Amino acid sequence: MGLEPETAMPPILNVTDLRKSYPDGFEALKGIDLQIDAGEILALLGPNGAGKTTLISTICGIATATSGTVTVGGHDTIKDFRAARAMIGLVPQEINLEPFEKVISTVNFSRGLFGKPANPALIEKILRQLSLWDKRDSQIRALSGGMKRRVLIAKALSHEPRVLFLDEPTAGVDVELRRDMWEIVADLKRDGVTIILTTHYIEEAEAIADRIGVIADGKILLVEDKAKLMARMGKKELEVQLSQPITEIPASLVSDRLRLSDDGTALIYSYDTQSERTGITTLLSDVAAAGLVLRDVVTRQSSLEDVFVDLVHEGETR
Amino acid sequence: MNWIAVKSIYIYEMTRFFRTLTQSFISPVLSTSLYFVVFGAAIGSRIQEVEGVSYASFIVPGLIMLSVITQGISNASFGIYFPKFIGTIFEMLSAPVSFLEIVMGYVGAAASKALFIGLVILGTAYLFVDFEIQHPFAMVGFLVLTCISFSLMGFIIGIWAGSFEQLQLVPLLIITPLVFLGGSFYSISMLPPVWQIISHFNPVVYLISGFRWSFFGAADVPIGLSLLAIAGFTALCLSVIWWIFKTGWRIRQ
Ligand SMILES: Nc1ncnc2c1ncn2[C@@H]1O[C@H](COP(=O)(O)OP(=O)(O)OP(=O)(O)O)[C@@H](O)[C@H]1O
Ligand SMILES: [Mg+2]
């Protein structure tokens, strides 16, 4: 244990050709393949209705798959559902809690449901970590929305899952709590927990994920290492600010990589960081040759958000 | 078998019950008392003895059955419908529990509540009338079996129901008439012959008759038939639940 190279470890979550049609005939998952290694954080991005929640529900046993297989820690989620589900924690997208129940009893209940004997010390630790300890005897209905979401997280953590699904954990949560959540996720990762989270906040994926998956229309468009993805898809822009605004790009400079800013005070040149020759040197000498005077030069890197939007559009037009 | 989960569900459900203990306790005591005042004292004084016992004592077993049946159904149907309705059922479905364990937790709790109410009514009845229980073990056996089988039925209704209206529908349209026409307040032998025959198609008649036999030693139908009826009913509910379990009907999307 521990000495094996990581590549020798089988994936902790293995989804093979998973399909799901709802009773109304709508096919929400159209053959999903996904492998996730132990201890990694995967952020699943995708537009509304892409199938993120359906994918998680099908893996966790809330919805039944039409075909395909899922294994968790090598256990089939249907044939060996006890072993598989015992490893999984789920924080659902919707806040589903019993309004009249006390925080502590609903969290204890979750642990019991997963067959684990009571462990007050652990529950206290979790509730403290989520700043819920002072609220432990409050009824759920007396909590704010953000607190309720944290109760859902506490319930999922109460039975010490090895794989944690977070379905939009930071939707409708304030900035501070979002940072707290990221910290909790980092802590869990340190303990070796594998995390799959869905989010619409791209900066969230950028901040905490190891790999990014993009799903649209029931299909996985890509799953890739975050850094590699950014590097591969990342375009850089060079903004050449001019001391005098111009109305159009001089004929000697015209190229499809170059455009003029709306106010005419800057030329914007986009280039690929991966390519051998960026063309910047040529551009700058051509600018000088055209008689334009430079005021300043700025570079910008496109964000994951741009990458994501590009991908989903590609997916749609495909 | 995930016993800890069964215990957790059971305790969770029972806590809900004890949280509203006063309501759970007062309403059966009050309604039983009213039944005794109205049927026992007011009407009963004009009715001669039924099968050798005073009318007020005669209605005790029927009253207990009436409450136990309605309580078992409403507790169990509400118990499983509520998490479906507010969405907390997701946790049950994603937990390493089998359907059998879910049923044991919910039905066990619902049956316990019904049994508790049944015993409270029995106690209340003692305050109003004198009676002896001739076959106490059979009495407890009938009571427990009835609690369990009607809680199973309630569980099925709770799984089936798509709205609160539907949740009320079956108990209101089917169970209440069957129970009232099942001889809670009269002996089948008091009916005109045609209605006696029709009554024999009402399963509740067999339950109440058997239960009354355990009190007074007299019955409308042979005791063996009563036992068969309750066993058959339990088996029917169990097989429906087994089928629900197999198909995930109305629970898993
Ligand atoms: N119970 C259901 N019956 C029929 N169709 C459903 C059901 N649940 C979801 N769908 C459909 O399946 C598709 C995927 O829904 P899903 O909830 O998985 O999307 P999502 O990616 O989680 O979206 P969001 O970002 O809005 O949460 C949608 O088109 C949705 O309408
Ligand atoms: Mg969703």
C-alpha cells in the first residue's frame, strides 16, 4: 500500500457506457464513460439540463440506469450495492430536510442509516468544522439556507464516505461560505476522499479541481487535467495600446488574429501559447513600421470560462 | 442485514411519535370515551345483551380493532409518504439498506404506534366497563398481527400515493366502511340473512370476530377462519411489498 505507482491503482469510480432514459422517454444520459482515481477532485461542468444530477443520482442509486455499469471501489452499484453505497456520500442539489427535526438528530440518523455505530466525537468534529455545533439543537426550519446546505454536507460526511458527490454545493451560498466550502473540500482531499462536484461557477472549478469534466446534452464532451486543459485551450491576448486612436487597422497589418478595440485606442492580437512562433515580434515591428506610436502593451490569458463556453458551443454545433 | 439502519429508522419514527405524544394519546382516549358514552351508556342501555355480554363490553374489541386498523394504516402510509413528499427519501435510496430493512423500520414503528394506541384504548375501556379477557395470548397475538398487517398495507398506500388526497382516499373510501360494516358495533348474526352473506366477503369481519373471540369466547365465524384470514391478508401485503421491492415501483426514478 502507498508504494504502488498511482497508475497501478484501479479507478475508485468506474462508469461504463451508462445510459438513462426517464419514464417519459427522455434520454438524459447517452452513454457516459468516466473513470476517477482515488483522492482526486473532479469538477463536472455543464449547462442546465446537461445531465449532471441525473448522472450522480444514477451512480448513487436514486435513479435506475437503463443500461451500463457503475463500480465504486470495485463494487458494482447494483449487484454489490451495500459495499458500493457504504463508500458514497451525497450532498444533493435540492435542500431536502425535515423541517421539524433537530440538526444533531438528523445527522446522527444519516450515520445510523449507513450502518455505522454512533460516534458522538466524530459528529461533534464535523459539526464544528461546518460551524453548526452551536445550532445542533435547533430545528432545521430555524436555519438559514446556507446553514441548511451545511447540514446536508454534515449528513453526507457523518458516515465517513470515501467518495463524495457534491451537487452544486455552493449554489446560493455567500462568498465567505464558499471559501469555507473550498477549505472543507481541501481538507477532505488531504484525508484521501475522492470528490466529484458539479458547479456553475467556473472559478470554483478553477480553484479546487484536479480534473475538469464537461458534460452537455447527456454526453461527456471531455475530461482533462485542469492545467493541461487550460494550457491546451488557453489562448492569450496581447493588447497593444496606442497613443492616438485610429479608425481602422492599417492595411499592412490586417490579419484574422488582429482586431481593433471598440474605442479604437488598442489593437488586440490573439495567439496560441503552445505554438512555436507567437508572431509577437513581427507584429510589434509591423506596428512601428505602420507609423503607430505605442503607449503600453498588456497580455491576457483566457479563463476556463471561455474554454467552457467554446466547448459547449462546439458540442452543440457538432 | 443492516440492523443499525433498521434501528435508526425505527427510533427516528418513534421519536416523531413521542414528540406529539399528547396528541397521539389524548385523541384515542377522548374518542373511546365518547363511544362509550354514546354507544355504551345511551344506546347500550336499550339493547339487550349480545351473545351473553353487555353491549358496552361487547363493543370493546371492535373499538380497539377500529383504532388499530386506522392508526396502522395512517401511521405507515404517512411515515413513508412524508419523506417521498419532502424529498428526504433520496437518503434512504442512496444508503446501503435493502428495501426489506426500510420496510422493517417503517412498518415496525407504525405497528408499534398502533399497538400503543390499542393498549391505551383497552386501558380506557376498563375505566367504563367490566370485562375479562378469556384468551389473553390469542388477544395479544391478534392485536399484534393486525397492527403489523395493516401497517404493511399503509406502507403500500404511502408508496402508491402521489398526493395527500390519494393518501387519504383509500382509508376513507375502503377501510372505514369495511371496518364499520365489519361488526365493530354489532354481531353479524343481528343482520338480515342477505347482509350476513355479504358480510362474509368483508375480510375485516374475520378479524373483529376472532379478536372478540379472544375476549368473550364467542365468535361470528370459526376462529380458524379468522386466523386464516389475517394470515392471508399479511401474506398478500408482503407479496405486494416484495413486488414493489423488485421493481422499484414509484420509488426509484
Ligand atoms: N424525473 C425526471 N423525469 C423526466 N426528465 C427528467 C427528470 N429529471 C431530469 N429530467 C431531465 O433530464 C435532463 C437532465 O437533468 P439534470 O437534472 O440531470 O440536469 P443538470 O445537469 O443537473 O442541470 P442543472 O444544472 O440545472 O442542475 C433535463 O433535460 C431534465 O429535464
Ligand atoms: Mg443538477
